Amino acid sequence: MVSRWLRHLFAMPFLLHRRFPTLLLTEIETAIQHSEKHHNGEIRFAIETSLPLPALWRGVTARQSSIEAFSDLHVWDTQDNSGVLIYLLLADHDLEIVADRGIAEKVGQSEWDEIAHAMEQRFRAGQFREGSLEGIQRVSELLIAHFPPGERNPNELSNKPAIIKR
């Protein structure tokens, strides 16, 4: 527990910008925009450097924080309940994928966990660009298979990666 607290206390914002420079954030946004032309899902990518001390004190996990971000970013607020959040908590080196109920009925959590694990492996190797873009591609493949585009395919959520600061 103490090591987790220290990781969060010393996770400075510059770490986020070192691992996710502006160019990579733009590439992520473009990849999401391109992806959403091929399915009726909505993808959000969110990065949180660290949790605030009160959350650490309460023992909030990355999964719990991702569910809070899912709500805060309104990923649940799509017409077909087809939102997917890719959430990275840098201090914990933990990536979570949260899918709205419309997608969860068709794609099991184990499939999302497999993608998250592959992304985490890339990130541990320092390959943040490759891990991010491959993860978006794999999420897209599932959405294409289960939520093909219809005649009407509006962009309901921002494609820009969210940098969460609490």
C-alpha cells in the first residue's frame, strides 16, 4: 500500500507528456475518428496520471476510477449504448476497458481484458504509441463485428483523448 501511495505522490504531470506527447495524442484522436467511420460504436481514450490522496486513502482501484471516468466523460450517453472507454492510470501502470451495456451484451469482459493486457505489455516496453494505436484498432475490430455502421452514424462523443485531473 505504501509503494502505491508513493507512486501516486511522485507521478508528476511531465510523465504524462513524456509518454503521450502532443503528436501521439493527435494520432490517437485521428485513429479514433477513422475507426468510428467503420462502426456504430463510440471510443473514448482517457489518461489519468495519478489519483488524489483521498481516493488512495479509500483504496480506489484503477477499475473503480475507470468506471467513474466512464460516467464523467458521458461514455454511457450514446443512442445505442455503444460507448467504450480505454482508461489508463499511469501511476498504477493499469489499463482498463469499460464497455457500455449495449456492447457488453455482445462482447465479454474477457475480450476487453485481453486487449488491455496487450496494451499494458506494450506500455511496459515503453511503446506507448504502438500500444495505444494497436489497442484502438483491436477495439475497433470488435465494434465492427458487433456494431456495423448504419445509415446514420453520428459522432456522439469527442475523439480527443481526455486527460483526467481530479
